[in-house]
Amino acid sequence: MKKSKAITLVLITGTVLLGCEREARNRYASWDDCVKDYKDPTKCVEEKDGKNPTTRYYYGPWYRRSYSTNPAYNPSVTSNRAAGVVRGGFGFHGGSGG
């Protein structure tokens, strides 16, 4: 492969990967904890556990993992109410579609 083609391939690959940053969202054991963190009930969703349908979890909105220490995107940083973090793949938005 010529040098110019190799450089072009590296630049294109790097650009694509930067546009596909991984995402995460906080999981809560209670609806109230989610609403307290996000201060907006429309930002919280309830989902059943796939393995145990009687178990329910509550999730805040998706945010970029690079923002995980920013309380504006991840209020659990300061409240410590989240029971865990769910991570998505490259460009993953879950069932919400974004």
C-alpha cells in the first residue's frame, strides 16, 4: 500500500471512531432516587430486568462516558444515589433511540 493511502485510511478510521463515543446511563433501585437526581420525571424510565421480570430498575437518560464526571450530565457524581451504570457500545442509544 502506498504511503498516502495508508495515511488517508488512518485519518478516516480515527474520524469515524471519534464520532462513535461510548455512552452510559445511571441505573437506580427506586423511581424516587432517579427523579431526585434528574429533577424531571420525564428523564427517568422504568424497565424490567430481563432475567427476573418481577425486578424493576429505573434509568436516567443516556450521556457520553467522557461526561461521566460532569454533574450536569451525571448527577449521581455528587448524590451517589445510582445503583450502577449501564454502558452502551459505540453509538448505542438503547431503546430510546437517542
